Amino acid sequence: MDPQIISDQMKHMKKIKIILLISTFATILFIGCRKDKGNYDYQPLSTVNIAADMDYVDRNVFITPDSIDLNQNDSLKVRLKLNQSMGTASDFNYQWLITQYTASNPNPSNPIIGSAPQLATRITLPPNLYRLVVKLTDKKSGVSFYKHFALNVSAAPWGNEGWLVLQDESVGGGSDLSVITTRDGAVKGKVYDNVYSLFNKHQLPQGTYKVNVVNYPTGTRVQRVSFLYPDGGLEVRSTDFADSTKADSWFAISPGAINFQLNGSAGGSGGGWEYIINNNQISYRQVSALSLKTPPIYFSPPFIGTYTLSPFVINSSNSDSYFTLYDKVHRCFLMIRADIGAFVPANPDIANKHFPTYTGTAADLHPTMGSGFDLNNMKNDLVYAENAQPMTTTNGYWNCFFRNDNRDTTYLVQFSRATAYLNNFKTGRYFLKESNCPGINSATMFACPTYLPLPGGAFYYVNQNKIYTCDVNTLATSTAKVGLTFPEGTVIKVMKAFNSGYATANLPSSEGKVLIVATDETSSGGGNRVYFFNLNATGDIIGSASNPTNLYTGFEKIKDVVFKKALGR
């Protein structure tokens, strides 16, 4: 056969195939549009040709002509290109709106974002996948045309993973938030200053003393970021720190006077129990992927008992509804179950008798020669408590630091968190002698790495302008040495080991192996600083105050520093 004839036949077949595909696609679209419950009038699809004019868009935002990818709070500009058969831009009325992409995602509360031929707006929606829709209505016929774009909103650089630095502001009299976009100091991050006031157009209340991050179960992709201040609290959106709710809406029944001391959760488990300690009493609430979509979710009224709580909660890794607490008046531990609102074990609420009677001997409880401890009778003040292993570790250890009234005796109690205690501890208490651990009896801060073998391990403590590393040994043989010395007059404001809050599968290799220190060095001309220090295999601090792993400067007076993980991890 003539090659030209074969070529002509192939071209003809290709044209038929294209026509069939276009026809099939148009039919599918037509059927889909007919199912739209809005019952809009549609122009025959063969005449519709609406597209973004790619000569007038930001190509870093438009990944394809139909796909948009930007960060929260970024500006979005879209100019349309119409085919000539539709007429000119002035022949139509316009409505730009953003809707859910899938049925499982919520619709924005204010979906309409524009009514001009060209869209120019700032996208403030929480990170998620949305559908951007533009509706064109012919002014003469009333017929409407629609164009859909996939719109992916990512967290702003300061709303993803990083360290939140709460500061008192020298101008304005309030507080504000900076964000360091680094995980563990290994990569130099960028500092975004005053991100709270930039978005909300006002500062945080004067005297704000704590920024708090609560991680809900990983699958919910939700975090709670709150600020605590005298007589109140404020929750903000975790991706951009936009004002959300105030403390008076956190409770179905007002708790009366507000003096928030702690807000947290075990994080990552299916139950999603969150707690808050207010005026030495605990309240809690349970969250889920479903309930988070239908706020408000109220904290329970305070769990009433004979106790007065210290601001520490020891979570169980087996169930985040079990809270091990400390009564600072009667100086004893107790445990409650949030899911049933009861003591564990279900004993009467009698101080110093919340657990079974101690089964050890008097020798086990000797102040310096014994290493046992009685949960019902600890006899001293709990000055600090922190997990000494990642929260992803089953029955992981906690470090609890106690000090007597005379402030001449300090000791460490180390035990595995659990859902029940037999109260038979014959080991786990370490007497910290001042002669071996200089300044321990007046130490103001503690921090615990989470990667060393336990029981034992190490911890860090602050005394004036020095940070000490203490190696934990049996009885009274623990020893400490100076790990860091800052300039004379330095006030160490915050010291924390890197605890990311990530789920087991996403736990960083640097988990617990970095020490973060915030200082006020204005007396020596250094200003306010945030340091990162790596820790070696035995827990020693690598580097010095003049040679840290990483250093960030230029802050206002620092009040608190906390890590915020990325969502969904």
C-alpha cells in the first residue's frame, strides 16, 4: 500500500481517537456536574475554556496550570485566560471561593475570598489540601462557568518544626514569640521574630510566662499551642499562632481563680488525654480526630481530693489516661485514672495511704545508706520531674529530684512509670552529696538526657552561671563536674534536653542528645541568647559557652523556650 495512504489513515484514526477521548471526558464532566446538589446552570462544555494565565502567575506557586502550592499567609494572585467564544472578562460576574478537597476535610468557615476578575488575596487557612474554585456568571444569560484548582497550603516556615522562644518586649509592655527553624542545631535555622504580633496585630499579655505545646495523637495532625499568663491563658493556632480561644472558654464550668501551672499530655497515643494543673488541682479532657473537628472540647471540673499538687505529671507509656502525681503538702505520690475519674488503686482518699504499705525495711529507707523509697512517705519537696527516656519507650524511667526544707539535702529518685505500683522500691534513690556535686542544694534547674542506659545515667543542673554534668551512681557516690561556664553575671533562663515528641517511627537520631540553653548576658554585653550543645556518648557536653554547636542572638528578655514538632509525625 502507498505509504502516503497509510500515513493519512493513521492520522485519521488518531483524530477519531482524540475526538472520542474528548467526548468521553466531556460526558463524565457533564454527568458529574449534573450531580452537583447546587443544580447550577452550565454552558455546554465544548465551549468552556477557562485557565490561569501562566504569563501572569508566580511559577513558584503554580506547580502546574491547575495545581497551586504555597505557604500559609502567602499571597495568591490569579489572572484568568478565556477563550474568545466566551466573550471578554467584563462580560461576567466573578466569585472566587475555597472549598474542601475531600469529604473528610472541613470546609473553610468563610469560603468566599474574591469577586473581581483577578484574584489577589492572602491565604490564611490552616495547612491542608483545598479546592480553589472560580465561578463566572454571564451577565446577559445568567449561565455559569466553573474552573477548579487544587490548592495545597503548607505551614509557614515559622509554623512548622522549630523552637518557640517567648520573650518580654521592651516596647509595648507585652510579650511576643520568635521561632528558630531548626530541630537540634545541626542545621543552622532562621530566626523569625515577633510572629505572634505580626499576625494578630497585638502583643501577648504582659507577664506571659510560659509557651506550651501539646501533641495530640499523630494521626489527628493537630497540636495545641498555648500561652500561660497571670490569671489567664490563651490558645493559638499551631501553624501561624493566630488567636484561637482564651482560658475562660476552656472549661464548661469556670474553675474560679486561674493560676495555670502545667498543661500537657502523654502525646501520641490513641486516647489523646490532655491535662492541666490549675491552683494545684488537675483537670483533663479527651480528644480524638472526630471531636477535634467539633469544638469546644472542655476540660473536666477539677478532680477533687485531699491533696495539693506539685506542677508535675508522670505519664504512663502504656496508657496516657494514668497520671502519677505528687501531693506537696502530705509529701506523697498518688495516681488517678482520667478515663474513669478514680484513684488507682481504688483506695479511699486518705493522705499517705494511696498505695499499699511499703514492703521494704527501715534500712532500705536510711537517708544516706539506703536506696529505697516509700511512695506514701517521701518526706521532702519534689522540686523537679522529667522523663529520662523517650516517651515512646515502654515503662520508661522518670527522674524526680527532692530537697528538704533546710535546703541542705538533695536526692534523685528514679523509677519506671506504670499503671500500678506495688510500693516495694528498694533501689532507685540516689543521695546527691554537696561535696561530690557542688552547688546541688541550691541548683535552680535540671535537665535529663534520654539516651543513656538506666537506671543511672546522667543529668544536668544549673548553679548561678554554671551548668554541671552529674553522673548518677549508687548510694551517695554520684559525682558532678562543670560542663559549661558562662560569663560572670549571666542568668541562665532555660535549660532543656531535646525531647521532640515525635512518634517512634520518626524519632530523630539526636533525640535527647542536645542541650538547649537560653541566657541573659546583658550584664556582660552579650544580650539574650539561645545555645545548642551536642552531648557525647557518656552524656558530657561537647564544646563550651564560647564554642557551642550553634548560637542564636538578638532576642529580648527570654521567658521560656520549647520545641514544636511538625504535624503528623
